[in-house]
Amino acid sequence: MSGFLVRRLGQSLVLLVLVSMVGFAILHLAPGGPMSQFASGSDMTQEDLDRIAEQLGLNRPLPVQYAEWFWRMLQGDWGRSFRDGEAVLNVIGSHLGATLQLMLTATLLAILLGVAIGTLSAIRRHSVFDTLATVGAMIALSIPTFWFGLVAIYLFSVWLGWLPSGNRSTPGDGSLPDLLRHLILPAMVLALVETAIWSRFMRSSMLDVVNQDYIRTARAKGVPEGRILLRHAFRNAALPMITVLGLQLPTLLGGALVTETVFTWPGMGRLFLDSISYRDYPVVMGILMFSATLVLLGSLLADLLHAVADPRIRLG
Amino acid sequence: MVDFRTDRRAVLGLGAAAALAPRVGRAQPRPPERPRGQVVVGLSQEPTVFNPLMPGIEVDQGVWWNLFSPLWFTDPEGNLVADLAQDVPTTENGGISADGLAWKVKLRPGVTWHDGTPFTAEDVKFTLELINNSAFRARSRVGHQLVRDIQVTAPDEITWRMERAYAPYLSILSLTFMVPKHILGAAGDPNTAPFNNAPVGTGPFRWASRTAGDNITLTANTAYHGNGPFLERVVFKYIPDLTVLYTQFRTGQVDHTSIQGISPPFVREARTLRGRTIHVNQQASVEHIAPNLEYGPLADKAVRQALYMAINKRALIDAIYYGLPTPSESFLPRQSWAFNPDLPAHRHDPAAANALLDQAGWRRGAGGVREKNGVKLEFTNSTTTGNPVREQSQLLLMQDWRAIGAGMRVQNMPAAVIWGEFWQQSRFQSVMVAVNFTLGADPDVTPRFHSSAIGAKGGRGQNNYQFANEEMDRLLVLGATQFDQAQRRATYHRIQALLREELAILPLFQRADVEGVKEGLNGYRPNQNCSSNCWNIREWFWTA
């Protein structure tokens, strides 16, 4: 196990360096730059723009900029945002809370509902419930999230007036009930799509398991149906879900751009989009490295959990 | 406050000043004695720069107006009004010497910073010196770099000498916010000082908190030296999507839609909302086609004249902009004291445009596109991608110009790309853009139209059009050194006439922004001379 861990971590580090080099090059070679936002304004001349670009070190050769960024990052200094001068880690940290709140709620809802619907669909294959669940999942997966979001806002905020149309809290309030009221709509919209995904995975996994020999044997031995489903079928069908969950880790912390935009949710997705739009290189690179680390950690975690949950798997 | 729904024409006619006219037979609401309530201001861009001397955009400046104070500011009518200064210096009151070189400013007594420290002339000196500090990332040094020999002659009096007379400096100072010497002066590096994310000013509101990506909250400064504040709290809420911004205004979560206001497609519905007042505010910026005057066919004045005549400006304004903006022939807003009302009016006349091109030797070739000496009358037009209103305008222009044998192709790009070197180094063929050419309320356009300001030729300004004209150069130098307004007006009238004659830009219209205010909120006064209509939140209050 320890040999496996060392090998995987070593591979991950090499991958991270490669990701940083490619990401840095693509980002800086793309046309435009952080000074563009000031260029059409009224009071900054070309002289001002050139001077500030020089002060920010944007005119130096790309390899020099990369080497300096990489060296500082190794020492824990991820740089400062070109937009607000905040340390990149603080910028990421300040958006993580909102993303975690939304994504955890939506993912928990989606897992609970998706696993239940998927299991029931598999058990009652070709029933009315199964057909409805399949059609529902297809609809949820086919329609864009922003459309669901706008319909939900129109229905529950504009028309019925039950829930706020966006934001994380009411300015000046921020109590728990207020936070929960604001969380309902975005979490529901996000969970809707995720439920569809989880239910399809679970249905397929459950169908694989219920046709296995050991289930037939259990039935032949007279084990009660409920016990067969819960103790034998469900437990084994849930194993592939660990991989899905592990791969979802970056998504959990990466945010949901569309939902965050429609519901004015100050999370990681919007931070990434804003940072790209303003060519805020230090923040974009910070998010890139953060996401890459999460992807690698997520898949490593999934492998480890799989080995723990399934005695047939041996790591080494 | 006038309800737009009652009489749209009246509001358009009377402008911003009319919005303050008292309703007949109704008592004017009075502000509360102590700050009360809060206002949520919706913004579609996020304010992120809180040091008012560093590079920031309009949305940042909206926050600065509430945290900081300039020596004087420009009111909606274009008058300079003293703020931290006791009086606005002029040649008449002796604040500026007759040759424009010696300046003396007397400061208002009893002003304190938010932390209670008294504001003095040392702070003004520090601010001006910091702007010129080579290690500091100052937003702009235009005008400031001419300041020499700053002397604090008393705690409430400061003098300096200008390297040469520069009349726009009064206006530049109206947008220069003072910063505290006792805090920023003590910081090691002013570029990364903690002050930049927890600012201390002399403005009507104090810094309370910021949730990055979401909101900024300010609270009332009860020791403020001016009128107000009457609100306990101001929340600047970042809502990136304009549809969502409008929805939150509609559902009441936002009290005022500031930058970028309400999109034209929502305006008709917005006017029917109960308890909401909709304001159409003429902006200082002018939407225009920016030709690259060094690019092939666009270098020919006859081509520019023909292209301008071929534009169906009225159809463009009515069909795409819902008739909200005002057609313009100048780079200056109609409300400017220097605006020239006698410029030749645009005439939509494709037949005359065709005749002009024929006369100039541009003959129709294959595919109906004209050409002359092997040069085709073809060019690209670029603007920011994802701006549907501008994209529709481009389609209309394409049709208009095709009718006179001019081929235009759309080549749009993301903001970070188009406004980079493509714009700054004149790599475009033509661009559709809105520019506020004024410096505060000052009409000086030296950085935009002087031949020494062409970035692509090593210049230091923003003459991205590459306009070079000897008479213009002479007039710009003259205008910037005149302190008598009547004389300056004559100079800038000629500058506008010259630009209209040469069509260095093809002016389309003076932009109009639509902003919404919740009923019961008083004091909103749009001001095109400031960068944001949040400039006077200190005077806002809720009807009791």
C-alpha cells in the first residue's frame, strides 16, 4: 500500500508541474491582458498602461515570469490578484465556503434521491416508475441548467414570491433561516441534474448486481428479498459509486458556474470566469493548480476507498 | 422625483435636473435626523479596487465616491463645487495665478479621517506626491506630473507650481480622491498596503466589510463634513448577469440598479412595475465607429463621409436601442459647456453617398464591392463579443454599407483581447465603441486626438484612430492652456467642427443608461460628470 502511495504521489507531482507549464503558457500566450479593462476608459493614457504593465512585471520574458511564479509557489506564495491585490490563496479561500455550502447540499440531496430512484428503478425494471424515472432523468440531463434556474426563479420568486431569486443571504441579515431560504432554489436546481446522473449510474450498477450468481444463490437459500437487496445487492452495487464520488471531488470544490451566475452565488465557478475575463493571471493559475490537485487527490482517494470497501482489490 | 410612467417625453426633455423637481401639491420628503435604513445597489461588475489612486474602472469609482472625498467635485450641471477645499481656486479669486502656473488651495476646517485623525494639507501633499511616485501603481499621472514645488503653508493651506499652464487640471482634481498620509505613508509598499483592502477616507461612509465576489458593505460616517449621510448602511451587490440584476430589482432584493442598469429589452416592462421609478440618463460617453485612419480605404476622407451618410442612424437607434439614446455629431455630450450645437446634422442619404464615392474614383467591382487603384472598399468591424445589442447594430451597418458598395465583415473578440494591443496599438480596421472623451467635465481631448498621442507610432496617449492634423494639434495645445471659459468654448467649438468635418470618428449617439430606483428612495441625482450615479448616496434617504 505504501509503495503504491509513494508511486502515485510522485506521478501526481510530475503531472502538476506539467499542468502548470502548459497552463501558464496557454494563459499568457492568449491575446489580450490584464490592462485591457482600462484601455477604453477615459483617464488612462498609453503611457499609464505601459508603466503599470512594467510595474506588474508583465513585459518580462515568459520563461522568467514562469520561473519566478513557480519558485514563489513552491515557497507557499501563490501571488496576488491583479484585481484586488489579495493573496491568491485568500481569494480562493473566500470563495470556497460558498461553493462548499451549495455543492455539498446539492450533492447530498442528489445522492440520496439518485440512489433511491436508481435502486427502485432497477428493482422494478420496466415498471411505470422506472419509465417515469428514465424519462425524467433524460429531460433533466437534456435541458440546460440556466433554463431550470430561470424557470425556478420565475415560479418561486417572481410569481409566487416564496423564495429569494438569488444571493447567499439578505444584506444585513445572514441568520440561519435566511441562509437556508437562499440555499433552497440553487441547491434544488443543481440537485435536479445531479440526481438524474446518480440515478442512472445506480440503476445500471444495481441491474448488473441483481443478475449475479450469488444473488440467485441467496434467493435459493431462502434469504428474505429485503435482506438480499440491502445486504447483498445494494452494498455491491454501491461500490462503483465510490469511484464516481471520488471523481466528483473537484466538481464539489470547483463550483457550478451556471448555477452560481443565475443565482448570484459567490462561488469558485464565478471566480474562475471573472478571473479569466479580466486576465487575472495569478488567480487563474491558482485555481488551475488547486483544481488539478483535487482531480489527482480525488482519483487517488477513490482508488484507496475502493480497496478498503472491496476485499478483492489489492493495491501495490 | 418624477415617475417616468407619467410623462416620458417630459423626463427626456427636462433631463436629470427635472428628476429633482418637486411634485406640485405634495410636500417634499425630508431626510431623517440620524442615518436610517439601508440601500442595496446592484452592480453587474464587481468593485475590486479600493485605493482610489490605483487603476480602477467606473464600478470601483462608485464605491470611492462614498468612502473618499476630492478637493472639489463636478455637480450634475457641470459646476465645480468645493468639498475638502474651502473654495474652488480660480484666476478671479486668486487661487490660480493669471498665467495658470501658481495654485493655492485653502482647505475646509474640521474634517477628519474615518479613524478620527484630522485631515490636513499634509494629506493633500502626500496624495499628489504618491501619484508621482515611480514605485507606485498610480492610475493616471495626466496633469499631476506637471505639479512642482508643493508647499504646505499652513495645516489648512497648500500651494504648488505647474510646470506649464494646464486648465484641465481643475477637472482632474475633481476626480482625485485624497488618501491619508498617516496610514499609507507608514505602509512599506503602498501597492500592497492593508489599506488597499480596508480603506480609510473622509467620505460619508466608512468601510465595513467585503465578501469577495458578492458584496461590499459601508456604514454611515456620522462625523462626515458635508450634507448627510442619511442612510445607516450601503450594500454594493455584485450581480454579474443583467437579466438576474433586473429580476432582483423586480423582486425587491435590489433598491437601485446601477452600472450597467436595466438592459434596453427590459425597459418597456420595467416601466410598468409598481413601486419602481425608471430613469433614462444621458451619459457622457459617445458611441461611435472608430476608423483606423491609416487603414486602406478608411484613410480616404470621401470614404468616411460616404460611410457616414449611408448609416441609417435613426433606424439603428429606434430598432436596436428602443429610441433611448440621442443622436450625436460630436465627441462631447450635449450637456457639456463646450458642446458645439452648430455642427452639421447627419443626413441618411445613400444616393448622395454613392455619388460621392463615384466622384472620388471608387468604382464597383466584382460582387458589387467598390475599389480604387487596386484597393477594395472592404474592412472589418470589431466590438466585444457577447454584446447582442452591438452585434445587431453591426448587422444593420453591414446592410447600410453594402448598399453603397462597401463591404464590412464582423470580427468580434472578448473584452480582454479587443481592448489590449489590438486597440491600443491600432491593429484594428474599425471598431464599434463607446468612449467618454471628457476628463471629468473638461473637454480636453489631447490624449485622444493629438498627433503625438498615437500609441502605434510611439506616442503616449490613446489616439488609436491615428488622427494627425496640424490645426487640431495647435487647437488642443491652445485649449489646454486657456483658463477663460468663453475663450476655451470657442476653441473646443472649432475642435468639434474639425473632427466632424474630417470624420476622425463616425459619431452615432450619446449613450443613455436606464437605471431603476425603488419608490420611497429620495436623493438620486444622475451625474454624467462623475463616473457613477452612486456619487451622492450621502444625500439619499427613505421616505419615513
